[in-house]
Amino acid sequence: MKIIIKKIYFLLLLSLVSCGYEPIYSKKGQINFAIESFQTVGDKRINRKIVTAFNLKTQNEIDGYELLINSKKTIVTVSKDATGRTSAYNTIVTVTATLMEDSKVYKEQIFSSNFTYNNTKNKFELSQYQKDIESNLIDIIIEEISIFLVKK
């Protein structure tokens, strides 16, 4: 019985190795076309994180696309308790990425991610938690933008 199980595991391993699997995010930093310049509008923290994730630099000597990034973060009160105090929040991060070619829109997409969480009594911990949530939401959007930029 053990020999049959070992053979099944071996065949399963052999089939997975030869299937050509490649992680979708392995080419995260590799954009298959040149970005000549970029502009950012909106929340500076979100924009900085996106620019550093893609290592964007203005390169005037090459012909390419112009990337426009418009970002926004909103924190919404979702529910309140009987005394009127906020008991739950929802953080929404929205980024609009637009690729321009010769002053014409080549492609454009809106990326949005949100998270709902409970309020805490300690406002410092709440503020740190909100920053962590914002950072995680931005990371999710960066992955979506990388797929958007790689697809033709």
C-alpha cells in the first residue's frame, strides 16, 4: 500500500513540475513598453508608494507612454453604537491609471480596494491600524496595476 501511495505522489510531483507553471506576479517590475513621463494627482502617500513600486523615472530621451495616476483615500463610518460613537469604519483606496499616447488615451482603468474594521478605544492604535490597512490596500492595487500595465 505504501508503494502505491509513493508512486502516486511521484507521478503528481512529476506532472506539476512539467506543466510550465509560472507565477503571474514574477514579472511585476518588468513593463513591456517605455513610460516616458508620469504625473500623480491626489493622495501623496499612495502616489509615492506606486511610483517606488514600479521604479518610475521621467525619461525624456525615449519615446513612450505618459502615465497619469489619480489616487484617493476615504474613510467612511459604517456603523455607530447606541451612544452615537463610531463602532466600525471602512477605508476605501481608489486609483485611476491612465496611459496616454500622443495626448490620446491609450487605455484607462479604475482600481478600488476597501476594508471594513472595528473601532478601538486607543486612538493611536486605531491610527496605526488604519495606516497598515491603507498600506495593504495599496499593495493590492499595485498588483492590479502591474497586470494592467503588462497586458496589451
